[in-house]
Amino acid sequence: DDVGSELRSARLLVVPIRWATGILTKQTLAHVHGLPTAITPAAAAHAAPEPIDPAGFARVWSHRQGGYDTARVAAVGDTAAAFAAAVLHLHGNASAWVEISAAAARFAKSGGGGQGVCPEALRRDVEAFWAVMEETACFVR
């Protein structure tokens, strides 16, 4: 199936995690496709291509400037109430949605001096993860 079209049909990705998990790859894919995210500080700390600060800001590459700029790339909530407010804000505020959508897509393309998050690198990360899982007791043969 076409993951990109599924992500583009969504309004936002909600990432209510307390520690780093496999959802972070999905968060990165959401950013690649310009899907805004409402995230916790744990998701922000483990975002790719680099961490997002507690206010939702990160460095984004500017081809026009030939360097990095700072933009709000996600809505971050550090308590249950703040997280719910972040979700509702992104869902209901059209201008915030457009701003964060564009910035998130730029953020995903900011790694490596503007080269971005490489789909091939994501594939290698997933394959490496599954290789480790196959070596553990998580899989019964």
C-alpha cells in the first residue's frame, strides 16, 4: 500500500509515548509527508534527523540561506492536559496546521546539511531492528 497517500489523508499524527519506541519511525515518515505531529517530550527527544526542543522547535535547513534556521515542527505536550491541548490545537487551528506541516516537511529534509531523511537509511534501520529482534526471545521459531 502507499503509505504516503495514507499519511497525506490524515489530519495529524498523535504520538503519546513516554519512552522511545517504534512509533518514532512513523513520526519521521509523518514529517517527510508534511503530516503535523502532536508529541510528548520523549518523542521530541528521539526525533529524526535530530531532537526537537520542548517547545516543538528544531533546526530546519534553508536552501535560500544555505544554512539552518529554527522553526516549530511539532506541538509538544509535557502533561496529559498540555498534550490534549496540543492535539486539539493542531486539529482545529488551520494556520498552525499549515505552519507546522510545512516546517515538519522541511525538518525531515534537514539532516545531513539539507539532504534529509533518506528512505534507504530508514529501510536499513528497520532491517537492523528486525535482525536484532530475530536474535532475541521475542520470536518463537
